Amino acid sequence: MTNFVYKPTCDVLEQSPEQVLLRLTIPENLYYFQGHFPQAAILPGVAQLDWVMHYLTQYLNVDCQKVVSVDALKFQIIVQPNYQVNLLLKKIKDTKYSFSYSSEHGQHASGKVVLTDE
């Protein structure tokens, strides 16, 4: 039986009150690769969004219970096991944050997280 992990290894490359740049090392035993897909494992977009919410909360103190939408969501290049990807989380304004995943392979995904202003 394989011991699965749910999050990548995370290193902070840069951090300020307005943004954080993280390096994520994607392990082969990541739970989300299980059955997605057997011939060539790829990281599902829903896992990438989950990580965005997790790291927004952890590093930029965002209350992700206030998320009302994810806008301009684009998945460009798949993420596979053993990739090192950079995740840039940036505050655009009090109710909007952008995110982008990139690596030596190119731009993987990007979008904006919109919060309620209540």
C-alpha cells in the first residue's frame, strides 16, 4: 500500500503582504494522481484550485469562506509527477487575488479568486 500525500512540498521563494511566490515540488505519491490517468498521471485542476485556497489562507491571510467566484480560469499545460512549479499568489485589491502556476515547462494555470466584500 502506497502512502499518499495531499500537498506538495512547499518552499517560500518571496513573500510580502501583497504577494507570495512558492515553489511546489509535486511528488509521485500525490493522492490526486491516483486514477487520473493511469497511462500518464496529471494533476487535476480541482487540486490546483484547492492548493490556491490553502496557500491564500496560509500566506496572505485570506478568508476563503468568502470566495464567491473564480474568474478567468485557464489550464494551459498539464502538471505531472516530479514537476517543480512556482505558484504566484498576488493581491489585486481587497476582494480579488490572482494566481498563476508556472515552471520550466511553461504556464500551467492561472485565474482570479473573487471574495465577497461583506
